[in-house]
Amino acid sequence: MHSNEIWRRLLDGNRRWVEDRSTAAVDRGAARRAATTDSQNPYALVLGCSDSRVPAEILFDQGIGDLFVVRTAGHVLDSATLGSVEYGVEVLGVSLIVVLGHEGCGAVQAATCVVDDAQVPPGHIRDVAERIAHHVLLARQAGATTADEIGRHHSLVTVDLLRQRSALIGDALRRGSVEAVAARYSLATGAVTEVGQPALAA
Ligand SMILES: [Zn+2]
């Protein structure tokens, strides 16, 4: 399936979710479980935030085996996250990567506090915040002022990072075997909207 078609399919599912007429329950039942026991063939990869309010399969109204989902707080990238995305691209052959940020992201907020107030969170939460803090600075340099603008910029930069940090993903994007899009989820409405232009292969 072409990536544009997949993106349309996900947005159609999201519209059902927004309108409270989700239909994927049938695709999460015993029949689908049986059909996917021995193998998986997801058509899209969602790199999203761990936030309990942003569950990819539910908000895109998809079933078991449809999405390969990688979630970290603030959808930050480290080597394990990159490896997971590479697995989805190289081994599972997904055609679309969706980097999904959201309104009211605590990780982005924590990163902004690091930048503005030198407030460093404890433990490894610090690592999450510091990985985003650099993007907060980039967003400000690009003219972002609100938390929403900073969050959108963070998702766009994350798409670029996938390309830069992973030769494997970068090559797949250049070949056009996969495409990547940054998107944003509204906690209030449930709607997913695209951020900027899709990061298509150059
Ligand atoms: Zn978040």
C-alpha cells in the first residue's frame, strides 16, 4: 500500500475516533489474534509519546497487527528507539512512519523548564528532558513561542533526526520505500493533524 493511502487510512480511522464511531473492535478480537499468531505485517509505524492519553491503535482506530508502535516519553530517540524504528522499516517493511506528538506533553514541558529555569528533573527523566531541550532551543531560534509551537517543532526535528541518526532509515527514505510524517494529537478533540510538510525523500 502506498504511504499516501496509508496516511489516509489512518486519518479516516482517527476521524471515526473523533466522532465516537470506532469500528476496530472487530479487528482486535479472537479472529485477528488467530490470523496474526505466526506473523505480523503492520503497514505503518507510529513513534509516539508514552502519555496514557495517546494510545496509537485507539486514536487511529486500528486493530491487532496493523501498527508497529514505538512509544517513549516525548517520543525521544535513543539507540534502542532507533533500533525499534529500524526493525519496523527494514524487517517488517512498513511504508509510513508517523512521529506523533501531542498537546500538553509533560516531557516537552519538562524540557522547556530545563531551558528556561535550569530545572533538571531527577534520575533518567533528566535524559528524556535534555534530549528534547536542544529542540526547544531550535524551536525558539525558528520563532516558536508557545508550548504548542515548540511541540510541533520537536516532532518535525524528530523526523529529521530519524534520517540523520540512522543510515538505514535515511536510505529507506531516500529510496522512497518508506515515508515519514510529523503529526500532532489534540487531547481535547482527539484529532490528529499533520505538522508542516511530510518529510519525503529528497
Ligand atoms: Zn507526551
